[in-house]
Amino acid sequence: MACTGSGVQIPSAPQTNMNLKYIREIFIQTKDLIGSQSVIAIVSLFQVSYVVNKLGVESYGAIALLVALPNIIFRSIHSSNSDVILLSLKKGKNIATESLFLNFVLGIFSFTICVFVLLNPLNPSFSISQVTSLNVLPVTIVFYLLTKTFQTFSETTKGILIYKNKMKKFSFLESSSIVLRFVSMVFFLENNPTIQSYLFANISYFFYIGVLSLYLINKEYTINKFSIVEFKEFVISIRKSFNKIRLNQIISLIPQHFEIIILSIVSDFESVGIYQFAKRLVEPINYVIYSFTPWIQNKLKNNFEAFDVQSFIKQILLPISIFILLIYIFFGKTIIEIIGSKLFLNSYVPMIILSVGFLFYLLTFWIRQFLLLRNLIQFHSYGRIIYSVAFLSFTFLLVDQYNEIGISLSLTIAIFLQKSFEYLIYRKKLKS
């Protein structure tokens, strides 16, 4: 509407049309990713609700601890290898076979470490089952870890699909595997609601995502005959980027998974369950990030100037963040009771605290993609060091007295410090 009193025309309608046009263009380009991540978010919440109601707060906390340990090891060794593959593909070579073999080797290496950490064959009296009194057969844990190596194949697939802008196939890989995991959860837990059944459901998920990853790769690239010479050349060519991304992942593991271990030491499985439930409720924020990350990486792989950061923040990320925060504040307790039960109402405060940190990450997550594709990912690693040091420092100050609230505060403060540092680097190295 124009302002006529001063004689000055304010072109608000054209500006609004431009805003709507921009939002529509972004939606069209990311609709497959948004659709798949929406499915994942909804199914994941249903899964959390189903599992906590079947197993209860304490068993849910025990599961969180059991799963955290192998996640730390696997993520430190193979997570985000899709970024390495994406950078390699920019050189124009078919590296699918070599990448798959590398992921297989890393998966077996991770499996071996996990077996010794969780089952301790040299001294079984100090295995995870003995220490935590978890009623899980060792053979189930071995099978769980072995099939988890199949999941490593997805890193090659994701890198290839992002590079070739195959967002529909990328979306199908992620969403279909999550749906299958939920169906498996219902099948196994309905018949036998135990932690062992929970692991069986994840075994099905790992196997499926590995097989589907191999199928999708074969559709996009010819899987050539393996050559040790070409594999060595591939390893040498990715050494620098691989080392940077591995360092980046290892540093980030302290806040992402060690918080469960720390909380289990100073408190009990019930507090772990309350915290883990709160964290699960704010995970839909991560799915918004996952919706845009492959699209941004594809946009930036050749032309940095084609991406308008300011418009993306103001017209897309900021409205989404405000909307999500208001939902958590005003409807959080209702959501907790619907998805969990009144036993989980203590999750409300940790959920609000975590949502603030996760939303700040949402507003700034794009910085990592700029740093990655400009070969400046080491600055993201420096940010992760700040993140980890801040998390540990505030955890030691807060967690003993405030338990799950204290660890939520520690994580949120750490996120603010990390992303503020990265923004300063972006302004200095890329914006100027």
C-alpha cells in the first residue's frame, strides 16, 4: 500500500511480489529435499513417541548411551566423507569404485574398534553389558556393528548425487531408509519391547541403506573393476581434504555424543532419557538444515556469486526460525505429552534451551558450505574447537547441579560461540 500524505510512493506491493517470487523459486528448487526431510522429521517423531512409550524413560536413556558409543567411533572415522567425494568429483574423475572401497575399509576399521570398546573380548567383565547391566546378547551387538558398516556406503552415494544435482534420488535414499527403520521398530518392539529388539530394527535399517546406496551409485556411475594403483592415487588425491574433514568431525564429537556419557556418569539413566527426549524434539530443526545443505552445496560448487545469502536469511531462514521457536514456547508441553507422556514434562526447559541453540545454528549453517567449497574448512574446525572447549567448560560448571538443564545450557552456549566465530571468519575471508 502506498503512502500518499507526503507525496512519496512506497512500492511495497512490488517488493512483496519480489519476495514471494524468491520464496517460490527456492521452494521449487528444494521441494524434493523439503518433502523428504519433512517425512523424516514426522516419522522420527513418531518413532521417538513409539519407542519411549514401549520402553520407558530409563530404558530409553540406556539405549542412548549404548548407541552413543559406536556413533562416536563411526562418525569420527567416516562421517561427512560425502564432502570429500564432492570435492574430488569437481576434478572430473569417476572415483565411485575407489570411494566405495575406502568407505568399506573405514567401516571395518570402525567395527573392529567398536567390538573392543563395547564387548572388550580381552576382558569381558568390563564390557558394555556388564558395566551398564544392559540385557543384550553380545552376538546382537556384533551384528549391529557389522551391518553399521553398510551405512558407510551412503557417503559415496550422497556425494555423487549432490554433485549431479539428483536431489530426488538423494531425498529418496534418506526418507525411504528412515521410513523402513520406523516400520522395523514397530515390527520388532511390538513383538518384544526390549533394547535388543531396538538393535534388530536398526540392523534392518543399516542393511537397507547400504544396499540402496550401491544400487543408486550403479545407476549414476559405472562401478569399475577395482585397481589397487588407482585406489592409491585416489587416497593421495583426497589426503588433504580428508584429513581436514576428519579433524572437523572428531572435534565436533565431544558435544554431539559425549554429553550422553557425561550425563550418565553424574546422574542416572532417567536424566539421560529426559535430555535425549528433549534433544529429539528439537531435531526437526536439523532436518530444515538437511533440506537446504545439498542444494547449497550444488549451487556453490561452481559459482559463489549465484547465491544471495542475505535474501536467503531474511526471507527463508529467519521466518522459519521465529515460527519454530514460537511453536516450542507455546505448544511445547502439549507436544511432549502427545509424543511422550507426562513423565517427560521435565524435558520442556531443556527443549526450549536447546531450540534456541539449534535455531541459531540454522541461521548460520550455510557458512560451513562456503568454507568447505573454498578449501577453508579448517576454520570450521577451529570453530568446533571453540565449541568443544566451551561445552566442556560450561558442562563442568553446570551439569553436576542442574543435570539435563545444565548440559542443555552448555550445548547452546557452545553453539553461539562457535557460529559467531565462523561468521567473523566469513566476513573477513569471504565477504571482503
